[in-house]
Amino acid sequence: GQSLEQPSEVTAVEGAIVQINCTYQTSGFYGLSWYQQHDGGAPTFLSYNALDGLEETGRFSSFLSRSDSYGYLLLQELQMKDSASYFCAVLMDSNYQLIWGAGTKLIIKP
Amino acid sequence: DTAVSQTPKYLVTQMGNDKSIKCEQNLGHDTMYWYKQDSKKFLKIMFSYNNKELIINETVPNRFSPKSPDKAHLNLHINSLELGDSAVYFCASSQDQRLAGSTDTQYFGPGTRLTVL
């Protein structure tokens, strides 16, 4: 079967840095994506890694190590509006569908 | 202008009924999807539809059927609704993932909260 593991909940302080890890075991792999979802809202795309290394987009960065089947999302200078759930998802090379992790609820305290 | 829209936003219905959820995207994308998100926030792909090629998640009951009148629309029909169908259903779209150089960005609609009584 396919599985993605990420912590269910992470707590951090406003202005700090937080890292959300994701490990995956899938029968295929094309790339790793990260999505943000606020309560009551729809998932919105954050980043995508197809190759090993770090991708930076403003305060958010995402890292991938294909050999370790591991990636992480790094959020810097945390703001209260970053309180949301963050999902990692593997894009399958067989059918180009996304297999999703269970999501990490990020709680930010002032 | 809304990129991906769904109607209705809320749907409350009785067990056994048949219902439809509509989805439209104005992004010119080739691929559309339906997802189910349950109360524990698990997001599960139900279908993807690309240029009339339908890929079905094998765990989806055949009571669920997608219908695409054209490239910009992918509607979801559900027959004989059951209590366990209660969830939020998201429509999404993306460029054809198989095109060289395409990135994985799916654009989601606002979701339809389905409650089966």
C-alpha cells in the first residue's frame, strides 16, 4: 500500500521557525507537494519538489531527499495566519494522481 | 473571477436519495479531480479526468460517477446516498501532469459539505 507519515500536530510561537516532516512509502514517485488548508477552507498549493534539494518561496521552503523517501516543509517568521493544516502529497508516476498524508495541524501561539 | 467553483456549497439530504455536485474551472486546465475529505481531514482522491480518460480510485463505490460535459466541467453524481458519504467533497483542476515541465499545482474549489441524514 501507499503511506505518508507526518506529525498530527505541531505547536510553535509567533516569529519562530518550524519544520514539518514527511516520510513516504509509495510504489511510485514523481514528486512531493505541500498544501495548506485553513479550517473551513480549501487546500492551496505551497510548493513542489521533483528533485533533491531545497526549494524556497518567500517564508516557506521545502526539501526533498528521494534516497531517504523524506521531505520537509520549513516555515520561517511564523505569523498567526499560518495557523492551518499542512499536507504533504506524493505525485504518483503511474497515474499522476496525488496520494495525501493525513495532515499536520500547526498551532501558533503569540 | 473564481478559478474553480462548485455548487452547492452545502447539501443536506436523506439516505437513499440521488444527488449531484457541479464543478467548473475557468483556468483552461486539461485535468480535473474529485476528492473526499472526511471528518478526520483525510483527503482521498476519488477520480481524475483528463481528455476523456477517467482514472478511478478502486476503493470508490460505483454509486459515485463523474460526468464531464466538456473540458471545463466535471460533475459528481451520487446514487443511493449513505450515512458514510457525509464529508466535504472538493473539485480540483491542474494542467496535464504528463506534459514535460509541468509542475504539480492543483487548484481546489471551495468544497461542498454533504450531510446525509
